[in-house]
Amino acid sequence: MIKVESVSGLRALLNDKKNIVFIPTMGNLHEGHLSLIDQATLISRTVVVSIFINPAQFNSSQDLEKYPRTIGQDIALLRPYENVIIFVPQLNEIYPETPNINYDLPPIANELCGKYRPGHFNGVITVIDRLFNLIKPQAAIFGKKDYQQLHLIKEFSKVSYPTIEIIGMPTIRDGNGLALSSRNNLFEKEQLIDISFFNQSLTNIAHHAQSGQNYQESILFGIDALKERGWLIDYIEVRRSSDLKVALPGDRHLIILGAANYKNIRLIDNIEFCIDGSN
Ligand code: PAF
């Protein structure tokens, strides 16, 4: 493992490297990130992992401030990975000047999470554009937990970086079905069981939809049950998994996506499913 902090240092290291596989992160690494890195090391001998908390994608300064910062722990987790280059830039390395955050994203960027976090995806694409341009990877790997982000990065890359393959990897969950997320660390240990109720609700709705039941009713039922347990719901919706458009009768490959707040901490999750019961 090699750690580099400057853009010039990273450029020098990557100078003669081909087939780079890149994993952008905001740190506070967990098994979900490690599964992406394991996949990357299967594909390439040169793997770059960036750790950069990107202010451009946060809607509130409070949210940015409380985002977990655990760089020492992150580096310890990555130490066993011989071929991994960790890029840990300071703010001015990525944004030497205030960035012009103004990408023309597809309308879906303003729906689902985009509706509740205006400008968030523009901020994500801003940093992805900088990092792709710098690292010029052959492939970049993202977790499917951030499904809408993955979709928008795929759409952006098709046009701006058509040679980069965007790979989505399955969400890693704990024994209660809770999707691993850096934000889980903001909860007390004993609250982790409570927050897995969110995933259980989405799973129930997906099962109802798969068995042919009216999933709009199950969504309303699920939302009520979550509210009773103290959750504030941003949205729970079933969409087409291919393009995240509203599902129409006859669409079979679907995804239930949700975002909700528990004790002022926002969680997202999703489950892909197929209407005939198979996955
Ligand atoms: O998913 C994340 O951790 C971030 O949105 C990303 C892709 C690293 C961009 O800052």
C-alpha cells in the first residue's frame, strides 16, 4: 500500500501505469468498501482508492461536519493490500479554485434523493469528473447501495468518459440485513437493530410486489409502520431498475428505493427485484 496526498505525487506514481481500477470513497471504510477493493484487485494490479470528503456534495454544513473521519483506521484497513495506492488529497488539491458546479444532469438527478438534497448529484459529478480526469482509470467501481448515484455516474461517463467501465457491486449487509454505511457509525451500537427495520420494510414491500400484490398499498403501510417507530420518511418508491423511471405496468425489472431519517441521521437503501419472482 502506498499513500499519496498530492495531485503531482499521484500523477508521478501513475505515469507508466495501465489498466488502473479506481474506487472513490469518502473514507470511514467498512466491509462494503473492502468488497469493492477485493473486486478491483482481481481485475488489475494497479488499484487507486481515493479518500476525500467532498464538501461540494453536502447540502448542509452540519451534515458535512458530522461525517465520520477515521483516516488512521482506514489506512490500517488498507495496509494488507499490496498493490493499492491510497490518494488522500487536501481540499485545495482537488479544488484549487472554487469549483463551478454546474453539470447538465438528466432529470432523474432532481428526483428521489435529488429532490431532498438539491444539488447533491451535481456535487458528486463535480468530484468524479476531477478524479476521473486525474486518474484516467480503465474501470471505476461503486457500491449499489448508492444506486441513483451509480446510475448518474454511468450516464455522465457514457458521454464524458466513454472508455471508463463503471462497475456496480452488490450492497454488503450485516446479519440483520442493514446495509453497511459510513453513516451507521453515527448511531449507538444498540440502535443498529432499530435501524435495520428500514431494510426489513423495503424487503417486505419488494416481496409483496413480487407476489403480484399492489405495492403502492404496501408502501403506505410500510411508511406508517416506520413513522410509528420514529422515522421521518423522505421517500419510498418502486422504479424501473434500468433507468430509475417510474415503473409502468408490464415492467418486470424493478427496484425499491428509500431514504429516511432516524434520530436525525439519514439512511438510504434499495432492493432490486424481478416481478416474476426471480432476481
Ligand atoms: O459514494 C461516495 O462515497 C461518494 O459520493 C463518492 C462517490 C466517493 C464521491 O464523493
